[in-house]
Amino acid sequence: MKLTQGVTFIALALAAQGAIAAETSVPTDSSLHVQADPALKSLVPAAILQRGYIVAGTNPNTPPTTFYKEDNKTLAGREIDVMNAVGERLGVAVQWRDTGGFDNIIPGLKTGRYDVALSNINATQARLKQVDFVGYYNASRLGIISLKSASIAPFTTFDAVCGKEVGAGAGTTQITRLEEASKSCESAGKPPIKIAVFPDRPAGVQAVVSGRVPMFFGPYEGLTWQVKLIKPLTMSGEISVNDAPVSVAFPKDSPLEPAVQAALNSLIKDGSYQKILDRWEIGFGAVKEAKRNQEIFQ
């Protein structure tokens, strides 16, 4: 799977920084279309059926998650494909909004600005106090990138970065992971990890490219894609964690949750879901069932 020729990291980063204003309805390009199921449409809340569409928020950063195509106007990626297919299965349109930053997502859900949000959001117990979740992707494989010229020996544990500087995206679970790892370093008598926080993944990747930070920590599938695009980069660390899945997020007690969960499980059952992930070369993260809220953690 290759990006359309001419799409570069710089273009993606500029787009993520606001080529399309937040809160404007953004066009999308889906790689797979599915048939509606009238029985599932009956689960959609009347208010959404009356409005005629579901409002979905996302923070586009890098492929294969969600990103702007070469035109800097059209969204594509795993999350676009998954949620658009959910909408098609439910027989209701999905309108997308650029949240203008990952940190804007939960506040936007809590104020009712978005019906759902998809932005590589890991379900956590802390977040569950503020929003609800339906899990749909296993992102327990994480990566740390660096410059090839740094000649960092490949590693699989955080011990390798004690005393070193590692970047991560603001508001992400990767920050929490690095903070926990840093405490473990100190407990073992080693220097702590210096954590550099960036507004999003593109900014952190660019910081590695420019030499501002030696390493950046994030989702494996996204960083692998960046390594393919940006030749000076390499994947130095591959770390597996026991994380809850990446999930569709909702306002608390949203009546839309049962419909989205049922549609996701329908897509999993008929193979459409796997086709979407394989399209983006990330089929290794497929889940067997879309679970909801506390059942995600069981």
C-alpha cells in the first residue's frame, strides 16, 4: 500500500495544523463501501435519524490512521474507512470534523459537538470517567523511531531509553507510558527518561528528522508508515504493551453506542472490517469483537 505520489510528511503536517478549519465539514474518501442493514438502522437514535447524519470528530495526523490526501482537503485512512462503513451499515451518513488537535476531542464530546470521535484513542479507565467507548483496533504494538545515522541498537523494552530523551504526542497514552517507564528507571537506580511533549505525531516526527529530539514514541502502524516515507528514519524500538483497544469515543451514556457497536460487529462478521485493515497493511491489529465500556477491560 503506497500513498498517492507526491504526498509528503511536510504536506501532511501542514494539513494537520489547519489547512481545513476546525468544525468545518470535511470531505472523505472511503476505500470500501458496504450495504445497509435495515434491522441495524432501527437502533439509531431518532434525533440522529431526524438530523440525517452522525457527526464524527478526528485529529488527522499521519497515515494509516487518518490524514489529508494530496489535495489537503479530503480525509482518508483506517478511521475514515471504519466509521464510514459503520454509517453505511446503519443507513445514515457520517459528517467529519477536524478537531484541530487531539486535546480538543474529549471536551468536544462532552459538550456534544461530536457524536463520536476516532483519533487513535485508546480506551482507558481514566478516560472512561469522561467519555464512553466501543473498541475496534488492537494497538498494543508501539514503536520508537530515530534517525538511521544515530545508529541506535534495536530494543524491545523501555530500559534502553533510561536517561535519554524521547518525544510523544500531547494527551496520548504514550506520555503516560513514558512517565511510568521513567519511574521504573529511577527505581532501578538509572537516570529518568526526559520526555518531550509535542502537539501531535507529525510535529514529533519532524523533530526527530531535524535533530531536535533523538527519538519519538507512538503507535507502531503510524510510525512504520512514516519510516517508509521518510528515508532518514528507522524504527529503533518495538515495544508490546497490554493496552485496551483503540476505540470509537462517545459522550457519556450516548444512545448511539449500541448502534455503532452492532454495526462494527456486523462488519467484523462479514469480513468487511478485515478488508479495511488489510487495505492499510495493518491487519495484525484486528479484533474479533467490538466490546463496549467496562467489558473492554475484562
